[in-house]
Amino acid sequence: MLLALFSVAGVRAQGLPPELASLWRATKLPESSLSLYVKEVGAATSMLDINSGVPRNPASVMKMVTTWSALSGLGNDYVWRTTMLARGKGRVDGQGTLMGPLYIKAAGDPFLSVQDLWSLLRELRLRGIKNLTEVVVDRSIFGPVATDPGAFDGAPDRPYNASPDAMMVGLGAVRLVFQPDMAARKWIPIVDPPLRDVRIDGEIGWRDAVCPGSPSINTRIEPVSGRYVVHISGAAVGSCGEFSLYRLVMPQPQYFEDIFRQLWRELGGTLAKGIHEGTVPADATVLAWHDSRSLGDTIRQINKHSNNVMARTLLLTLGAERLGPGATPDSGARAAMSVLAAQGVDTRGWHIDNGAGLSRESRLTASGLAGMLDVAWRTPLMPEFISSLAVAGIDGTVRRRMRDDAVQGMAHLKTGSLRAARSLAGYVLGASGKRYILVSFVNDDRAYAVRAFDDALVAWLAEQ
């Protein structure tokens, strides 16, 4: 049976246009590693079909499934509302002390910034609140979703490994700024935001040369007695000027607490006790709130820049809204599959792990994903979904690819890249005015070799 399947696949691959066939052979990848599906939007049959029903690891192309199921399941105008409340009527005494705890109802906003939190706290100050006894954060919209940032690839300080959290601020990452002191020929490190529990140890060497590009700096995070030391090493060329790195320094709840304390203190507020988790009482009164960007705007950040923690949080939001609070990756995946099933998408062989594609277990089929993209094209939400994808040669993860005149701006795409997995999917506008759907998955230890083939595939469709 396997021999027969490989034989059929071989015949289909020989149906590639000559220029694509030669580029595929040049990859030296086994044909069994490829799943390819190409069709015109709305067409009943495919133009190219190679192993399209084989479940593959799609890497970050999984974000297309998460963003489309959330967009169509929640609506383009869905927003996350982070709310601050107090018991009863939220009484404030003559010294500006709030009677009872301040409650924060976390909404799972995937893109809540430090500036957003500052604005929300400023609203409290405008209402005469200066002194807080304690702060209770209600994260119950999600269940136990914290992950070990180092579990996937042993790089726990890299922002792409950030754990989801219902009260996530600034994507959970600290910015390390390195300013050049030309006179002293040294680099001055700055932590932004300047958190009380973070300090930098070590130094970056100074080099004199023509700037070669982004510097390569090593970092290692060490917890010490409840605080965190960022050990830095490496060297940077002075002519490159100021540069920044983003790192995960501490768990999300502690990061939120440190930022809250800092911002509240800067606004002239005091906090007598600590910040801890709990639930908002039924009789609580709303004091202030912050509404996020719309979901339609949010998915542009997720797809164009392939943001993992935002995709994870979005999947959890879909689970919470459709199946109830206490969402987990499993309930989010079930909610997404339910949305797609109602649309008639063929999800046989699919497995949605965390919604971001940062997984060795995720699986999609090329034909099934192409079917989903066809459904998306024929709905009123098509413009919002398409605009979330990176534009060939212009922005997002494909801004440096496919930049020749015939292809630049002609395709809206999502890329995926993991060890042993490469993927590309999206829409290509042909010279004829027809729109084409393409899905390409390669799972192999040398999957990186498929890039030239994928780029040529997009160029070929742009000529049609």
C-alpha cells in the first residue's frame, strides 16, 4: 500500500511545471516530505495536489487557523475589556483611600501595553483614589495555562516562548536598551521598564568597525532570592549606535505585579499590602476599564509578525467565549474545531495544540487548510482576514522575500518555520486577475531547503 501511495505521489509531482519541478529536485528533499495544494479561489478542482491529505506539522501557519476561527467565531469588532472594581459603591475616604481591595478583572487582552495599564491606573487617580490596601487580580477567564518557557527549545528567556496569561502586559517581555558612550567607548545597559526586581550583571565589549548589522549578545537569566539577574556578554560595534533586546525575565504574574507597583508609585499612589489572585465579588462596582484594539486589528499583529503568545491567548479567548471561563488550550482547540465544522471545513487529521504552531504535535492537512482559506475568501470577513497576512516583499515575515517587480505586493501569505518544518500558505493574485490559494508544507530535517521552491511557486502563480 505504501509503495502504491508513493508511486501515485511521484506521478503527481511530475505534473509540476518544468521550472518548479527542477527547483523541487534541487532541494534534494524526499517527495514524501512535501504536502502541496494549489487551486483557484472557488474552483472545484486543484491545479497542483501532492500528498495534500497527509497531516503535517504546519509550524506558525497554524496561526491562520487560530485567527480565522476567532475572527469568524467572535466577530471583527470583538474587544477585550480589562476592568477595575471595588466592593459596594467603591467608597473613598478624605485621604483618598479606597475602602476595601481593588479588584482587577483580567480579560486575556493579548496586546495590553504598559502605556494602557498606565492610562487605566490614571483613571483611578482621576477618581480621587490614591491609597490602596491590596489588589486582587481575577484571572478566572482562563484556567491553569502557565507554561514553562524553556520546555520547547531550552531558550526560556526568548519572547517567542512567553507563557500566556490572562493579565499579560507588554507581552511579558523586558526591553534591554544598550546606549553607546562614545567618549568612554563602552555600552550603558538600561532596563525598560526599570523594574525593582531586575538588575543587569556583566558588560558588552566595545568594538571599532563599520557596523555589520545587528549585534549578537548573550543573555542568561538567574533568579536570586526572589529577584532576577540578567547576565550579559558579547561585543557590539560602536558605529551601530543604540540597540535593544527583548527578554523574558520573570513569570507573567510577577512581571505584572512589578509593573503595577512601579506605575502606581509614579502616579503618586500607595499600596499598603500586596497583590494576589482571587475573584471579583458579585456586588463589585466598576471604577474604570480599558477596551483593547478590535480583534480585526489584533490578528494583524499575530499573523504579520507571527506572534506566538498572542496567538495562544487568542485561542484561549475563543475557548472562554464559546465554552465558558476557565479556558485551556484544549477547550480553545475544541471551540476552533467547532467553528470550522460549522463552516464545512475538512479537519480530518488535524490537531490544534496551542494555536501558535510552536509545537511538535500540531497537525494540519494542505487540502483542509486550502478549504478553510476558500471559505474565508467567500465571507464578508474576507478583507479583515486577508489584511492580517504578510504582503510579499513589503511587510511582516515576507518583507525580505519575493521582492522582484512581478511578485512584490501580489501575495498575502503566512510563513512557518521550526526545526524540521517549513510552511507557506495564503493567496496570490495572478496577472490574469484570478486569485489563487496555495498551501505548502515540508516536514524533514532539511526542510529549510524548500524556500527557493516556495518563492518560485508564488512567482509562478503571480504570472498566471
